[in-house]
Amino acid sequence: MGSGHPPPGFPHTLPAVLLAILLVPTLFVHFTDLVSLSQSRRAAGFLPFTFAFAGGLALLARSLLVLPAALAAGIVLEREWPGDFAYGMAGTAPRLFTWIALAGGDACQLDWIRARAAERGITITIMIDFIHVLEYLWKAAWCFHPPRDPVMEDWVIVQSLDILHGRVQDVISRITRLAADHPPQRSEHAKIIRTTLSYLENKQACMDYPTALANGWPITTGVIEGACRHLVQDRMGITGARWGLAGAQAMLWLRAINASGDTSTYWDWHIQQEHQRNHLSRYSTGLDLAA
């Protein structure tokens, strides 16, 4: 230790790897996919940025003597890039991570997301749920093909693949030409085509699916909607159930904890808090027992 070098067997790579996982958005996304969101958040909580930075620099320098300076640099960086992983982006949000919002495309919804992100100083990427895009493409296909025509599916596949490859404008031009070459015979079809074109035009800026797929970002809300069903509806919607706001919130917290695999950890914490509330807090000044 007198030389300032790490002792034999000192793990040279693990802290540096963890540091990279926490700071590089692409690595963090794949890490989260591998171990689950709750586990990746726990790793971030157990490895504060300051100490991770200090340990990483010490390893890169192959000397423990740089730890004090690295620790100070880490503290400065943590003040510059504050953040937490609290629900709903409470307080300040981690600026080193990429924030993604999936939406159906309602203008008020998009404005609300942008406003909340701006309040927290977050640069957020909004993606239109691709399932919603498919719904519009299917409605347009019904306007250009006879009922139950098997060619409709092929047409929708071609348009959807073009959109996934970033060729939204090509799809808009194609639908526009089809509508001009084969004018819809029914007013309902004409309205659907106008709505579809307007949707694609107005939401084109939020359809950068090539970038999303390349970075491993979600492009549909299926996982979220599935969670709404099995986490919320399967319990809250049972026959005869009546919920107040406080009781419903407590039940959802418990179900979320259980779904994340944290029930045992939570219960240990719960027992500790109950013991503090019911006993330690009441007798903190001690008892004068009679002789």
C-alpha cells in the first residue's frame, strides 16, 4: 500500500463498468432490459455518482492517491448534474439520462408533456405510440380496398415499414396520390383520409422510429397498458370492490412493490418503521421505573 497502488486482487474493472453503465444512456438501457428497471434503479442508488466517479478515476489512474481529488471532482459534478429516480420526476431529474415519453398524439397531451419537462429543465423525446399509427393506416386501407381484401394487410405492412424506416413523408405522398387517383366514393372515407394525412403530417416530428429502435427505446405503450391491466384492473376492478383514494393508492403501492420483487425488503422496512412509531418514539426519553 506504501506505493499507492491497489493491493493484489483489487477489482480493477467492476467500478469502472458500473460507472459506465450509470452514465452512458445506451448502456443503462440495455442494463435495465437485462436486470429490470427496479434493479437498475437500485444499483444507481447503491452507487452514488460521486463515489463511482472517484473509484473510476482511481482505477483509470491505477493509483489510490488520486481518490481525494477525484472525490472532490465527483461532488462538483453531482452538484452540476443533480438528480434522483423518484416517481414522477420529483424535484430535479437526472440530466445524464435520456427521457422518453410515449403518447397517442393528442395535442393537449403533447403540450402537457413538454410543459412538465420544461418546468424540470429536462430535454425530452416524445414518440408517438406506433400502435396508434397502425390504427390510422388500417383505416386508410379500408378506404382504398374492398372489404376483406387480403391485399389490405400487405398495403399496411408496406406503409408501416416505411414509417419505421423514417420515410413518413413518402407514406403521406403515397396516400395523397391514391386519394387523387381514386377519389373516395363515400364522405366517410374522404374524412378518414383527411384525418390520416393530418395525423401523419402533424406528428411527423415525433415519429423518429429509426433513432428510437437504434437506441433501444420503446415505440409502443403495450407494456404500460399491460401493467394497467394486471397491476391495476385485476385488483381494483374486482366485483363489488369500492375504493377510496387513500385505500386505492395504498393497494397500488403494495402491488407495485410485489411486482418489482421488493416485497421482502419493503416488509423489513415496514416492521422497522412500525417498531419506531409504536415503541421507540414513545419511550425515547426513557422510563423511570418504581423501585
